[in-house]
Amino acid sequence: MNRRPAFQFYPADWRKDPQLQMCNMATQGTWINIICCMWEAPEEGKLEGSWEDFSRLLGISVTDFKKFYIQANKHKFADVTNCNGFVTIINRRIYNAFLERERAKKGMRATRAKQQNENVTPHSSSSTSSSTSKNNIYSVQFENFWKLFKGRWDKNGGGDYGSYSKGSKAEAFKIWEKLTPNDQQKATSGAEGSAGKYTPDCYRWLREKRWER
């Protein structure tokens, strides 16, 4: 259902359209009813269906609707087509306005997605690259994650001393590159709590998305 409570009606379009005024009152009345139905259509300004569908929608007989179709096709006050009994009717002004709004919405969504991506992925201060570290191998974001990730605690010789084992940095980076920016951010947030006896190496930790556990 259309969220807007009303649409603009242009009396001049109605009264001064010679093609429409050539039609009988039954056709004119059916047309204004169709325009109101178009306002609630998924694609504003456009209706599609069989002869029977339009008959039920408008509360008129199939014969009367076919008379309307003949006059609309003859006088061109609307765009009408019939393909094997499947009829399409378009009000040019309403439909073009709908398409323009959809294009504007699509542009806004693309702009917001770009802005969100820029917010998630901070820029590097390096003059050579904004997404990679100084050695041009690992991204800045991955380097930040790698510093925070602890890994498995391994004891040396069974005593109280030991060290953390992260595994292969290169293998871990391959998995990192396959993650979405959102998952990369979550992984970084959970990296500080990744230390433990049963913590796998970084490659497995990323592949299995252990931060979700």
C-alpha cells in the first residue's frame, strides 16, 4: 500500500487532453478509477493483468473493460498493450514520477553504502597505499587484528613458562581477505579475548569465526 496519502491531480491534464475528451463518459469514468488503483499498485502508475483481473478490479464486465481498452488504444491518453490476453496499462505522468523516485532512492542507498564502508575501513596515513601496511603485504586492518590476537598458550617443557602461538600469519591473512568488512571488525573486537589453552591458530580461528562462539 502506498504510504503517501494522496497524489497530485492535474485538472488541465484531464480537461484539456483532447484525446481523452473524445472518449465517452464510461471510458472517462473507468480511467479515473484506474488511476486511483494505480496509486496503490506496486509500481505506481502501472497495472497489469488479464481481462478478467481488470474486470474484477474495476467492478465492470469484461466486455465493458474491452470497450475501454479499445478507446484507450485508439486515442492514446494512456499506454496500453495486450499480449495474448495479458494487459498492461500505464499512466505516463504517474509512472515516470515513480521511476524517478526509485532512481533517487537507489542513488541514496549507494551513497550510504559507500559512506558506511568508508567508516568501517579506516584510511592509512601511508603515502603509498591507504589499505596496506608499509611492507605492502598485509592490510593495516589485518595488522591491527594480528597484534591483538593471542592464540594458544604453549608451555615450554611443561613448566610455568611458555608463549602464545598464533600460527602462520600468511595463511591467516588469506582467510582475512575473504571476510566481509563487518566480520573483520567483529574479529578485531574479539581478538583480545582469544588467548587460551584450547584456542586454535589464527587461520582456524578466522575460518571458523570463533569470535561468534
